[in-house]
Amino acid sequence: MQKRFINKVLQKGGSILAIISLIGWVLSPLPVFSSITIFLDGFESGNFSNWDSAGTKWLVSGGDTHSGLKKARVNGPASLIPGFGQLIKVFSTTGYENITISYWYKIDQNQKLESEDHVLVKAWDLGPNLIDLADHTNTFTNGWTLATFNLSSAYDNQPSVQFSFNAILNASAADQFELDDILITGDPINNENEESNEEDNNEEENNDDEENGDHEEEQEPAKLRIVKIVINDDGGHAQTQDFEIFLNSEPVEHPETYTLEPGTYTVSENQLEGYEFLGFFEDCNDHGQVTLESGDHKLCVLKNDDIEHEPEPEPQPEACFAADWLNNNQGLRKDGSSVLPDRSDPHDALGAPESSGAPFDNPVQNGTFFSLGFGGDLTLAFNKFVLNQGGDDIHVFEVTGGTSYPDEHISIEASKDNASWHSLGTITKDGSIDLGSLPWARFFRLTDASHPSQFEPTADGYDLDALKGLNCINEEPEEDEHQDENDNHEEEENNEDEGDENEDNDENEDNNDDQNGDENDEQEENGGNNDNENDDEENNEEEENDNNDNEEENEDNDENGDTEDEEENGNGNNNEESNNNENEKNNENNEQNNTDNNGGNGNDNGNGGGPTLTIISSGGGGILLSQNSGGGSGENQNQQGQVLGETVSCGIYLLSYIGLGKNNNQEEIIKLQQFLNENGETNLPITGIFGQLTFEAIKKFQLKHWQDVLAPWVPYGLASAQTPTGYVYKTTTWKINSLLCPQLNLPFPQLP
């Protein structure tokens, strides 16, 4: 075209200067196109409506933004479990090249990310190309920081590209990643050269036609990719695979790319109750129709959003009873003997009372209540929250036979967390009491306060039938800031009182380390077996036995050993159940000590350790999870995870180990209790507390699957393949996860 224009200038007598100028124009480089904004979001809408998927851990808030009035943030704990820690945007780069992604982020020093915290930034073309743009971990920033990435040519001219932030914050809510002003740009693709090449090709085809004669042009097949997006921002739980999608009335898989003959096609779906269909996007029209021509590559996206439900009315408090027991430190009878077995089962203090609640109960039926023993105590837990409202808040049912029998007394303490305790006072026989300064509580420690001198030699202290909460709700109440200040002040005073005791414990740590060597020799001679006459001493030896590899493990296991001793020695009684519990715990030490040595007993988030989840890239694209089971070989084992338009039919269910008396993760315990109720023929109350009921249910599960769970531990010191431990450790966790998701094909964990 330029050559013909110059010839016209010459024909009309154009000047040499004009010709030189035109030649310079011909030889000049192609014009430079300025970048075009493909996507921009500063969250000024106050929500994530511009995004395709936002996990519940992502929030929009104001204050200290990079620009405007809003920003996005994610707080711990967060994970890649579907609907939690991912923020996903899908955009098209069709007609663009040199794609650039930038965003501003901020991590305050007092909310910095630790080494186990990650915010992974990824780009994916919904095909083979998945790249990690950034991994924000173990860091903080001095104010807002700009991150910019230039994508490779693989992302040019693509119908669909996924850009995502993936938060894995394993510690506390103090971990925070702030995000603002996301910008995606691209340069328009210059088609001039392509047009020239097409002209040349047309000339060659014409020449071929002249030489060979006309022939019918072959039509290339077209390709259509179908993607489903589900937005759960109002409490919905449906996944993409819950929706059935059709192509010309035939059911099809999704996300999937289909090779089709040129023509017009219709995409449709079955509606799901509780979800609103937002429509068709990209190349499909409003009716789901798309026309494909020879060689086309087109994309059809269907979106659904869960419908916001009317808020449920505030639940009204109702009565409830203690659902589980945690610590049993039963005392003795007045004559120093053990309390009778039919008065020594803490389960008899759970649920509704057998007695009438009257001052005297006739006849008294053994096996329906629990005797504390003089000076003994029992900790009970509710699966609901007992509120502090007007008047008394809890009622204690006691069993007394005979009108001339001396009064029995009980002192009561209450706690929100089974750690900080508040004294409520003392009750005589049956009675009620107020929660005092506590707004609510879930744990109650009841201690016999009777005077032995007033009773006959065989008396056994306060006879507890039941503990009733008068005002109970299912959801944890919102905290009052003023109440938090009072609690913190009381906790500081308690910490001061415990300071001297902690110093004494620190001085004794070195002595404990020096004793490990001799105790190991004695343990080897014993062959890992326990003698009932030396339960406490050998229990300490077993706990310290495996911990001589390095000083850090010894220090950790000394602390863990103290916890075990408190659990086993605190009962102070000689009844049949207590002795059985001690023997069972002795047999559990080999497995639990391995927990301590291999990361199973604690980490920064207080979850009691467990399998480590990391992010890897799969050959087929997408975000996958891998599991490293504590002390295993460390090789990554692929687990399918959620990516845009794809749903994991199952995944790793339990993410941490759980033990009696350990600092367990409440959410993990709830999942465990739900699993046991559905798969273990149990009917546990869903408390989020790993108490004796759950402990016993786990032992039943271990016996049922002893070949996989218990037998592998026998070479490492477990008494027998029929000796359940009650701890949810390597083999138990592996078995539960494998039962729920066999297609993961999880490797058997490395022992010990």
C-alpha cells in the first residue's frame, strides 16, 4: 500500500523532499501501542463482586488504605480448604500481549507472617501453564509495597487466565496480609504483519488453485471450553460439581474443552436450590448460545451465587446438662480406702439427674451418681455455652439418703477455656449458684468441701448426680471489651503468683536431662513393658526414653512429660477405673512420645502438630496440596485441591494430631467427633473438647482397624496389636483420612 502511494506521488510530480519523507515513514518502526487496562480493583465497592471467588477468610475493610477508602485483607488461621483462604479472578487476554500484573500489599510488623505462613500469588491459563508469581512468607513491610510481574508469552491472547491469592496462615488471627489496587494490563496485539502474511498466503493459494484447479476448502474443527464458577459468600456450601451442565441437551463434564464442528451450540444447566444464576459470560450470549466457526477457540462461563438467607432469630437460652468429663481426681473415703467402683464412674455425673433434686433421696441407687471422695475433684464440660443472666446460672444435683445424714459441701470453679478458673463459691447438698464476673462458661471444676470428721468411716464425700446449666446457647457469645480487660487483669495476677514456681521448674530442667541416659538403659531392660507397681516412675522413663537425640527435643519432651504425669498421677485414687486408665496410658507412651519427637506435640498455632500441607504445581495445571506426615520421608504426595471450575470430591480431612490433655485444635476435634458419629457407631456430643467420651470412642475405632492402626506400632514398643492408645496420631490420622478419601492414595506414614 505504501509503495503504491509513493508511485502516485511521483506521477503527480512530487518533490524529492516529499519522497524522502515518505521513505522515512516506510522504514520507521511500527507504532507503539500504550498498555490497556484489562482489570482494576481497589475494593471501593466494599465487596468482592469483581472477583470470581472469595474465601470466607478474605474481608473488605477501611482505614490505612493504599488509595481510596477500602482495601482487602486476610487473617489467620486460613487454609486452602475450599471456601476459606483463596481469592480468585478470571480474565481474558484475547487480543493482548505483554500481560503485566501488579498490586500493592502491606504486612505490619506486629502482624507479620511467620515461616509457616504463606500468601501464594499464582497465575494459570486453565491449561498446562501454572506459575508462582510470589510467596509472601516470614516477612513484614514498611508500609505499602508494590509488586509487579510480567507474564510470559504463554499468557498472551488467551480466552481465560486465572489470577489468585492463596492464603495459608497457620498461626493466630494476628497474622494479616493487606491488599489494594490490583491492576492487570496488556498491549494490543499488532495484526498488520498477520494481515500481510494472510495476503501472501492468499496469493499462494490462488496460484495453487490456478495450477491445480479449484478444490473444496477443508474446515478446521473449533474448540469450546466450558467453566463453572460458584460464589459462596452468604453461607452456601455447594461446589461446581453439584451443578449438572449440558451442551445441546447432553450432559458434559466441566471444566473441560470440547472439539466441535463449526456451528451454533447451546450451553445450559440444572438450577440448584438456594443459588441464583448470574448468567453466561465470555463468548456465550444471554441464552447460553455460542457460534463456532472453523478454527475458533471460545470460552463459555456459567456463574451462580448463593442466595442470602433471612437472618435467623436470636436463639433463646435453654437448660442443658454437662456432656463430658475431662479430669477425674477422685479422693478417698474417710477411712483411707478407695471409693466403691459403682460410685466411681464419672459418666454417671453426665446428662440429666437420676435423683429428684430434693434435699433427701430415698432410696439411694448406686451406679447413678459419682462420689468425689473427700477432697477429690471432677472437671465437667458442656457442649453449649452457659450464660450469666439474672439470678443463678447453674444447678448441682446431689444424692443424700436419710434426714439425719450430715451435710455434704462442694466448691465450684468455672472457666471459659479450661485454663483460667474463677471461683464461684460453695454449695451445700443440692443448690444453685451464679457465674459471678464471668459472662459465660463451658467448664466447671467441682471439688468436695465436706468435713470428714462429721461422717462415718465409710463415707466418700460429695455424691454428684448432675450439673445443669440454666441458660445455655449453641453459639459462643460476643465478648465485651470491658470484660476482656478484667479477665486480662486477673490473668496477669495469676501469672505473677506462678512466677516463682516456673523459676524452680527451669532450674530442674538440666537435672532431668542428665537422668535420661540411665533411664534409657533401664527402659531397654524392661523391653518397653510396664509394671503396674511402678506406673508413675516407668511412665516418666518411657516419655524421656526416646528424646535423647538432641537438646531441643529433650527440653520439649520434659515439658510434655510433666503433662502426662499430671494426667496419670492426678487422680490420686486406687479404684479399678483409675488403675485401668493408668495402665492404658502407659501403653500409649511409645506412640505419644513419637508424637513429641516428630512434631506431633505442638507448634505455634497450638494445634498439637500434624501433617504439613504445602503448595506444589501439577503437570496438568491447578493448585494441588501435598502432605508430609510429620516425621515421614518428606516426599511430596499429590492431593487434588480446588482450582477455578474444579471441585475436589474429597481431601485430607484431619490436619493435626489430637491427644488427651494436649493443646488441641477445637475445629479438628469437632471434625473428629462428627466422623466418629458417622463412621464409628457412636453418638458423641459435638463439643470440640477431647474428653473421655471421645477418647474412648477413638480406642474403639483403633480396635476396629487394629491391623492398620495398632499393629504397626508393636515393633516400637506398643504392648500388643489389641492395645488401643486413644491418641489420634500418625496411623490413626492416616486411617481416618484414607477412609474418607481413598482416591488420595495417601502413603503409609513413616514410623516411629
